[in-house]
Amino acid sequence: MHDRRKKKIFPDDFLWGVATSAFQLEGSPHADWTTWDPVISEKPLITDHYRLFRQDLRLLKELGVNAYRFSIEWSRIQPREDTWDLEAIAHYQEIIDILRSCHIEPMLTLHHFTHPRWFMERSPWHRTASIEKFLRFTEMMVSSLKGVRYWLTFNEPYVILLGGYLEGCTPPGLRDVPRSLVALKNIFTCHGKAYDIIHRYIPGAQVSLAHNMSVFAPWKRWNPLDRLLKKTANYFYNHSIINAFQTGIFIIKFPFSKPVEIEVPIKDKLDFFGINYYTRIHLRFNPFRKMGVELRYADIEGHGLTKMGWEVHPRGLAKVLRYASRLDLPLMITENGIATHDTGEKVKYMKKHIDVVEKCLRDGIDVRGYFYWTLIDNYEWLQGLDARFGLYRVDFETLERTPTFAATYYAYLIQSRSGM
Ligand code: BGC
């Protein structure tokens, strides 16, 4: 009885998927990250997915997913500004064809953090020329690749800006607030224009981006400054982007300063909203830290911390879904997952978050899909190769893939919840 009631909650066309990104699986000799991080020069092929992709795509069948989010590596497609690598395009087309032949819906991300080196050297995001470069690439992809209905223009634009323009820990490695604002305008302008290009070529396309929504909390509830930081972070991270899609204006507000308004051509340029959700962040005012902010992850409710040190906070997923539903658009969880070496933890994380999705569906929130991050262990950016988000474990020496119990469990959850 219990099971039968559960089956009704997830609609038949709910997208049960896993998400990956090209560079994290296969690297690229032409990408900016390859020279940025010494880990990549030691292991340039990472999991060698570029060669082993057929075998990896078979794992999707094993899982029984009906959707797969992946990205194309721009620097493989356009290794030099004047060169399009047709074999690389054919490679990604083959992935799409395999997915289609297995009745797995492809969701394609155009930009997932990495760039061709020439792009970063000549026209990074704070230069106006970046817009034309990215749109040329978009048009090339949209006109060449056949069989994709779901498109994500950018993965986590805020992370590109925070890492590349404020923290300086990712390319182009700047700490420059004025340039970060120009980059924001250019990236979102690209989104708006790419939205139109995709629709021009593909009638019925579903276009979005993946934004990492987060839950923020004051470090000490009684401290008004911590509470103010929480409000500010929440406004910037979760509200300003939603507002910009509704109005075409980004409003950036920091305490005790005049709000900055940036016009961006993205009003209504969204067919669904892609949400990456992982954790909750506690904030504390600390005058000795950059911008007066210190953040921490704390195991407040006893769900534990992940290998990234992040708090496991399933309730937060309901919070961000509820918040995002003010867009009045279908919502898609484009990433959710845990870094851990302990499969039991992985299973618990997955179950708790999918339970939350189920509850949200019951409450009438329009969630259309859930993509677990990620299929196989991969390169986790600044954390290197040890984070282990995969449903399948990768031995980085032999490249062998081994299912973890979480893979079996995900397959079971998909079957039991969807009635597939
Ligand atoms: C990114 C992924 C990353 C994951 C875990 C997301 O923010 O899109 O590339 O691996 O988080 O950190």
C-alpha cells in the first residue's frame, strides 16, 4: 500500500537522471584549466572518458535513468579561434545518438566552467568580445548537433564569477569587483542571446541554465551582523538571479552601500529553472576576513558533513525549490550529490533528498526532474581526485569502474518511485 501510494507522486515523464561535465571526466589539452591546475598535467585524461564513453554510457542503462545531463568541452570543439574540430563535434553527436537509441533524454550544457585557452587569453568574460565568441560557439553547436531538446547555457554563472573574479582561485584568477560586474553582464547577455539562438534552430527546445541555489544561516542567531550577512547572501545568491529573469535587471545590494543595477537581456529567457543544490552555509561577520565574511559548514542536525566538509541539509532542498517556484516555471534539479568514500552515506544522502523532492511534489511544486551528481568519480576542481561523488568508483590508476551500492540503490529508487 505504502509503495503504491509512492508510485503516484512522481509523474511518468519525470526525468530521472545523472549529471556529468566533460572536462571533469576527460580533460582537454586545449582548456584553460589544463595549465591552471598541476593535478591535470599529471593526469590529463582524468577518467579517459573521451575514449571510454561507450562503456560509461552503458552504465546509464544499468541505472535505468531516462535522462542524462552532460556538457561539451568547448576547447575540444574550437581548439584555436579559427579552427572547428569536426571530429570532436561528431564525438559528442555520437553520445547523443547513443542516448537517443536507449531512450535516454539528453540535457546538454554548453559551458561548464572551462574555456579554450585562446578565449581566456584574448577575450575573457570582462571583455565585450567574449559575447560574440561564445555566441559563435553556441550557434555552431546548435546548428550541428541533432537530437537535443534540453539545453543549459551555463553551469553556475555565479561560481564562474566568484572563483574567477572575486576569489581569484579559478581562471582568469582576478580579484576585481568592477570587472566581475562587467563579466556578470556579459555572461548573462550571452545567456539571453543564446536562448534566442537555440529557439531559432530548435522549435520546442527547453532552455535554461544551472544555478547553484544555497541555503544561508547566521552563525549565531542572536548576532544582528550575522543575520544581516545571511540576508545579504540570500538576496544575492537566490533572489537577485530570479528577479533578473523576471525583470531584466540584476540588483546587487551590499549593506551600507548604494545598490548596483545591471541591465541584462534575460527577461523571460527561461523555459525551466535548473537548480544545483548541495548544502547550507553559516555566515559570520568577521572584520579580519575578506569583505568581513567568514563561512563555515556545521553539522547542526546530525546528518553529517561530506568529504568536501559540506553540511548535509536535505530540508534546504525544499526551501530552495519553494523559493524558486515564484518563477512560475518548471523546476529541474540539475545536480545533487555527495562526496564521500562511504557508500552508506551516499545512499542516505540520496534517499533523504529524493524524499524531499517527493514531499515537494505532493505540495504541488512543479519539479520535473532530478539529476544525481555524478555518474563516475571524476576531477573535482580545486579538490582534485579524492572527492568521489560517483555512483561508480573509479580507480584512477587502472581506470576501472566499479559500481558502489549507491548505484544499485539509485536504480531501485527510480524503479520504485516512478513505476518505470
Ligand atoms: C559543479 C560541479 C561540481 C559539483 C560538486 C557543482 O557546483 O557544477 O562541477 O563537481 O558542484 O562540487
